[in-house]
Amino acid sequence: MASLFSRSASSKRRPRRRLRAAAALATASIMATMTGCGLQTASSYVPDAEPGSIKPIKNLPDDATLTVTSQNFTEQLILGKIGVLAAKAAGFHVKDQTNVPGSVATRRLMTSHKGDVTYEYTGVAWLTFMGHEKKIDGEQQQWKAIHDEDLGNGLTWLKPSKANNTYALTMGPGVAKKHKNVKKLSDIAKLPVSERTFCVESEFNSRADGFKPMLAKYGMKLGDANGVPKKNVTILDTGAVYNATAEGKCNFGEVFTTDGRIESLDLTLLADDKKFFPEYNITPYVNSAKLKQYPQMASVYNQVSAKMTNAEMMRLNRQVDVEGREPADVAYDWMVQKGFITRA
């Protein structure tokens, strides 16, 4: 099987940033491929397990089946295998359709009801799938809006986790030591202009919820001699941003808040104290018809979401991206550790 943990964070975030026209073309291409040859995933492997706190659903029909799907970047591969293990522990036969290329194709599987369970990010759903231009402030408020709107598509969003994989800026260890008073994004504007140096990826540099409007929110104008001159900004591939920031080649680097490299490279996250960035809470959503048929699905997945945090996801992602472990094994060990399943 091809290495999964070597996928870059740029592939990790690309689906979130597609324009709607590009998304439509990508969907058509991907779905044509799936129609022509059948949906094939890289691996349906998960270790054998026994029930833990997730118990087999009573009186579940012998032929009860759930199709679990996920996207094909590190965090989604882990989440997909968590979804598979939870369904199996509850007694379902599982069709493992994880490792699908991109959020567009995964969404199409769910809206066509060929998929029954997936994990998605609330910000992706609201801004990309549903096409809204402005974020909704507050995790619960945004979740409720998504939940209510998607009911019309025959999809039900279960409870959101506290894991919020959104944008952030970080400092490398040397810079953090030098600028001990810089704890939040609003502190950057207090620094001399020469110290306001940034490493960002090209897409973040041009996004409507990205670099330029973020700077404006915090009182700094991109391209202004008294704000952030363009010479202070270095555009890099996403993976290179992490290393360049850690090495102090720029004072501040753009990252994603559950990325395992934050911890492994000893990067310091800055608080988004003016709440500029949208919420991207990891949340399972399911086929409403299947949920009506098997209402116990909600309690199965809600208890798992209750244990997901940024720190937990960062640790799991690190095991894949930095330590080179198989996503299914990482998901399995976490599910065992939390008591959801037991080793067979």
C-alpha cells in the first residue's frame, strides 16, 4: 500500500479552498472515474477489536450495514478508521470507503446516500459545501446552522467535537524565546515593522479568510510601510512553512491547529484573540434514513466526538506524519486507550 503518512499538509487543506466552479469540475471528473471502475480505496484494513464502552446495538438486524467514508489526508484517514471501528463495535457490517480523493467526492457520496457516515469540518460545510460567504461566530451556532440546513439533504450532523482544525500563526522556539510577551495575534502589531516577518502558503496569502484580511483585523495593512511590507512576507509550500518557522527564517508562520508538526518542531501557537478565523470543528454527519432506522448510531458517535480535542488530534496526526505509523493502527490504539473498544 502506498505510504499515507507522507502526504503533505497542502494536500490536506486543498479541498477547503476550491472555488465552486473548480469544485464542480473536480466532482464530475472524480465521479466519472468512480462510475466507470467502481470506488476503490487504498486499504480497508483495521485491526480486530471487541466492544468496550461502545456495545453491540440490541436487536440489530443481521444484515445491518454502514458505509463509512473519509478523505485521503492524514487526519481524515485516522478519523475514517475511527468511524469504521466504532461501527464495527456497535455490531454493523461495515463497507470501508475511506481514503476518497478530496472533500468534494466525499460530500457527493454523502449527498447521494452512497455513504452513511463521515467526519467533516464545520467551516468546510458552511463556507464550501453550502456556499455561504461569512462565517458564523460561535461553535454551537455554526453547528446548528449547518445541522438545520443539511436536514434538507437527508443528512444529520451529530454533536461536534472540541477539535477545531482551523488556521493559526506560530513562532519557532528561538523567536518565542526572544519575544516572550507575544502571546496572541494582537501582540504582533506592537512589534517594530522589521520584526513583523511571515511565512505563509500561497493560498492563505490570497484567501478571503486568509492573510490580508487577518492582518487588517489586527490593525496591520499588507504592503504598507507601517504595516507589513511585502518584503516581510515569504511564500512557501505548506510543509516548508513549518520548517522555516521552526528555524527562525520568519518570525511567524501559518499552520493548521491540529497538525502534529506543531509539537514535534516545538512551535508556539498564538491566540486568535479577535476571533478572525472560522471554526472548523471535527464533526460526524450521517445518512438521516440510516439514523432513523438505527437511532443508536447517534450515541455511538457522540461519545467518540466527546473525547476529540486539538491536543488529541495533534498527537494522533504526529504519530502518522512524524513517526510513520499506519492510520488504522493509530485509530485503533486511541479507541482502545479511550475504552471505546478492547483488543481482540
